[in-house]
Amino acid sequence: MFPESVHCLKTAAPFFPQTVLLKDLRRLCTHGGASHVQPSRHFAVSRPLAAKVPPPRKPRERVEIPGLEMVTYGERMHFVPGLSKPVNPQWERDYKDPRYYKAPPAHEMPLFKEKPCFVYNQRTSALEGVRQALWLTKTKLIPGLPPQLLSLTESPANQIPDQDERVQNAIKHARFWDTTQERPGKEKYSNTLLFNLLHLCATLQSSHPGIGRRILSEKYSLAATWKRGEDLFQIRGQNGLLQNCMDPLPEVSGKQEVGHTADQVLETLYPVSPTIDLQQVHMYKEQLNCTGFRDDYPYPHAHTLYFLDGADATCKLRPEQFRAKMLMFAFGNALVRAHKLYGSQPQRVLDRPITVQAVGTNGRIFQFLVLQLNTTDLSGDDGIKNQVWLDENVELYDFAKVRPLIKKKQVKVPAGLAGYKPEVFSKFLALYLHGAV
Amino acid sequence: MMALSCLTRALRSLTLSQPALFSSQAITQTRLGTQGPKAVGQCRGFLTTTCLEQNRTSWKQTEKYTTRPMGMKKTGGRDQSGRIRTHGIGGGHKQKYRCIDFQRLRYERNNNAQPFEEKVVEVRYDPCRSADIALVAGGSRKRWIIATENMQAGDIIKTSGVIGHMAVSANEGDAYPLGALPVGTLVNNLEIQPGKGSEYIRAAGTSGILLRKVNGTVILQLPSKQQVQVLETCMVTVGRVSNIDHNKRIIGKAGRNRWLGIRPSSGLWQRKGGWAGRKIKPLPPMKVYVNLPSISAQ
């Protein structure tokens, strides 16, 4: 500050003798106060030279010596160099204001528990996919759908008149006609296709009155808790479209096969722990079991879950992780139903195994899943296991192109629907009609 | 007399009650005087701008480790003052940074100092370095490490901090302390100080050689043929670093260099001095990173 102020004084007042001026200035300006000020604020004209960013300075450590009282300048009401800064007691608002609420630290919250709980939610992408889900749910995998389900659609009574043509129309509507743009987006067409197929299946209601005892529901929050080994697991989230039914699904495999599963050994995931990618929480409610509906809901039994791949834009799951999610949520629904029927104590064998189905699609490729819950005693690795029939990666059609694929002036794939496979829809219909035939 | 009057005049100017003005300031005051006396009282001048020369902010937002790739800010060779510190850097394809865990011997929370195994989930290209990186999963955590030569998805790699009496026959990709490995093994990701994390031999295709073991310390040869002496508890991984053909690649065109973020060098012809040309020198003396007790202390 000195050179500039000296300079301006020099230019302003040439009649001041220089020596006096400088000495006086130095004396006068040493107190560092507001010298030669104008009534307006002035900004310092100096700028520091280029230097490194100073490291963040740690505030001086305040040492508390018991028995020794610090002399503060609090009483004097102004800063006094040499005295310590007064420490005021923490002021707490005596009324509740939601704008200024500070949550207590984690271990003071009422629901805090030392033991962590591993939560599987709808955005979890399990590293090992279906293998990890099988271990977590103590399930045995059987590839392919159960034969009695597949034989359901073989009789013409369980088929829709003009089935192939109507399904192809449904696909064309979803992929080509349902937009004002050139082609609809993936989330849109997978959603439209699913609802079109459901509508087609529901046209059989006249001949199958059981279909009338069902209802579709969306955005319900599921929560189920179970113990596996030493750890507590929970499955929570809003999974997808659920078809509820007034009557439970019949069991798929008999008591003998269920007994045979006791001899099977679960596949271990070593060196990866089965809790990988699961959300670890310390604040949870124990024994949290919630179907998502109230107890007096007229359609208590979960029939089929429908999962759409593109439903959550932020969460993109690979096919393996998508199948794992389907399995986990089907298991969650079945487990919650078992807890409601048989109580929350683990049961070694359920008298009536609970069956839940799941269908997942990305608009073209379908995954079918049938889960039968045989036991709720999941803490040990031995004993009766649950069963799951999984049919993965079945394509409903090969191509649905808006513009034909032409390579070297030859049409490789024509425009429109190509490669339609009718058996996939019969599987879909079989899963739909299961329980109503 | 004159001096006294000057002094008094100067002193009067400093009174807080009446701001006295010098002539140039008086001119400015009269110009602004039409606005009337300012309501703002006297105040200490203060700097209202921060130093604009220090524009170094870190683009890293989290302290926690995550396997998600994060967006990176390029420096262009500029340092915190904004001037070029290193020439020839700038532009190039955008790169996302994947946090690599260089401290291989990092135990999980539940595991207390036991050797552990991890499974390689995937091996992929990393834009930020010449070597490939591998996502490994062990226990309930995943992390990125520098991949070794023949690492593939599905491999199991072991990390151990134990030094036994016998040397371990190590497989490629495993990490052991230097004292546990036999002499002559090819190693990479060398730690100079135990627990600090590896800082040496991380580039594509490089490997160091374990030369000999001398009570409590180990002597290694780095890829530059420089010899180095470190404590035997320092962790190291076995094998060569991945992407061994990195030095054999042909850039092909200037554009590819620009994609890599390398700007052209100065075209000014400069007379080559003593720094240029092939040098044949004896090896530099061995660098010792161990505080050995001096020989004089008997």
C-alpha cells in the first residue's frame, strides 16, 4: 500500500518536502488505519505476485485444560489481543423447524443396529448374476420351463383364435405404428408390446373364468427379510408390474422332487462373497415383511411379475443381472406370502409350496421364470431347497426394421417384422393361464 | 516551520471526523460531488477479488474409492499459474479416470491380515495409462488394479503379506512381499516403502528382476537397468505388465498423436549441444531406499 499512496501523494502535493513527506507517511500510516480515505469504499490496487496455492491452514488447536479457566474477551464485548475467543453454548431451537433440521449421527438414530443388513433393491446389479441370486435364495436351478406348463397351450382350447396373426399385429403396433416419429423408443415399445400381449391373453376370459379373478398392479413397494448364514438380508423396492390373483398358484413339482433337492449342494462363489454389490445398511427394521398391499386386499396371491428392461433409465442391467433381479423379486414376493401364511419363524418344509412366476423382456428377448418356494429355513446351506425353472434369452422375433438392411445392393433383412417365433408366445400364454385352466 | 505546517496538514487529513482531500482526490471528489455526501463512512479498504493466478482446482469430487469411471479435467500442460510448464500436451480424446488401487495388500474390513484371493472380473483398456487394467473382486469389494501379461477374466489371484522361510513358487498376477519370492523372478508394481503403494514398474510390458537378497533388504533391477535396494516387506506383483506390444505400435499419422493429446513440438531448429547423441556411461550407483545403520556404529 505504501508505494502507491506515496506516489499519489507525491503527484498531488508537490509543495510537500519529500523527506518530510516520506517520514511522516511512514509514521502516520503505520497504525494501518484508514488513512487518506475517500468516503467511498476503495479496492486495493495491489495484487500478489504469482505463487503456489497456499495449503489450507488448519485452525489453531484449542487446548482444554481441566480446572483452568480461559479468560475471554466476551465480557468486554470487543476483541482484545491476548485473550481467548469466548465459546458460546450450542443453541438449540426450542420449536421444530423442518427447514433447519439436523439429523443426529448414525449411531444415535433409533433404528441403528451394530450388525449390518444387506439390502437388494431394484437398482442392484449383482456381480455374479443368477449364481449369486441362487445362493442368496438357497435355490436349485432347472433350465427350461416345467413340461406340464408347456403342455398347457398344446390343446386348442387354450389357444387364442388367429393367435399368430394377432400377436404379429401386436408386435407391429408396438414397434412401428405407435408413434408420430420414425420409430418409437425402446422403453415405449417394450411397454406397449407387454400390454398388448397381456390384452391378447386376457381375451380368453370368456372361456377361462379364472382369468377374471386377477388384477394388475404397479409401483407397489415390496419388503422381505431373511437370514442366510450369519448375515441378514432384505429385499426392498418397487419392481415392476404384478399380476395378483385371488387364488394361489398350484405347485409345480411334487413332494418327492422337493425331497430330492435336499441332496443337492449349493454352488459356492469363492473368492467372491455373496454379499458383493448389495447395499449395506446399519439402520433397518428387523422382521420387515411387507407385501405392498393391505391385509384385506382381495387379491393377495402374487401370480406373475413382469419386468421391463428399460423401465429405469438410470439403471441399465446386463441380461445376467436382469435375470438375477427377476429371481430375487419373485423370491421376495413368495417369501413375504409365506411369512404371512406360516409366520415369520423359519419353516423347514412348507405344506403347500408357494409358486410365483416372472417374465422379463426388453421388447424382443424374453426371460421366463417359475419359482417354487419350498422352505423358509434359509440359514443353513443344507436341507430342502427352493426350485426355479428358468428359460433364458428366447427371442420373440428376429428383426423389426423400419428401413431394410441393404449391404452391397442386396437386401439382407427386409423392412417390417422378420423371424417371428410362435412358440415364445405360447410359453407366455402358458404362464398366463397357469392356475386358471 | 514549514515542516510543522506540513505535518499538521497531513495529520489533519488523517482525522476520522473530517476527511481531508489532496488535490487530485479533490478533483475526483468535485466530479462526483454532485451526488452529494456519500452515506458510506470511512472503512478499511479490502480486497474483493481472490487471486486469479491460482486457478488450480482438483476435478476429483470424492475421497471414497469407487470403481465407476469419473470425468477428468485436462490440464493442457499448464500449472496453477496458467502458464505452460510442460510443452506438447493438449487436446486429445476425452478420458474418464478409473481409480486404480496401487496398494495391492489392502485388507478388507472383516479380514485381519490373512492372505486373500481375488477373482478377475474383466480386463480392459485404460485411456489414462499404457497398461491394461483389471477389475478384481474379492470378499465384498471390487477394485481396479494394473493387469499383468496373461491375466484373463475368471482368473484367481492371490495376495499375501507373509514371508516364509522357503521362497514361494509364485504364479503370474499374485502379489507377495519381496522377501518371499525366489531370486530371478520378474516383478512389477514395486513399492519402495512398505504400505505406501506401488510407484515403480507400472508401464506396459515392463518388469523388474529380483537380483539378490541381502539380510532384510532386497536388490532389484528396474527396467532402466538401475539397481535399487528396498526392504523385503515391500509388496510386488509377479510377472510382466500387460499390453507388452505397446512399444511396437506404429502411430501412423500425426492425427493419431493428436488424439492421444500430444501436441507438435517446436519447429525451431536448435543447434544440438552436449545433451544430444548416444551416451555410454557406467551404471549409476545403486539407490538405497533403506535406512541402514552406519558401519561406524559397531
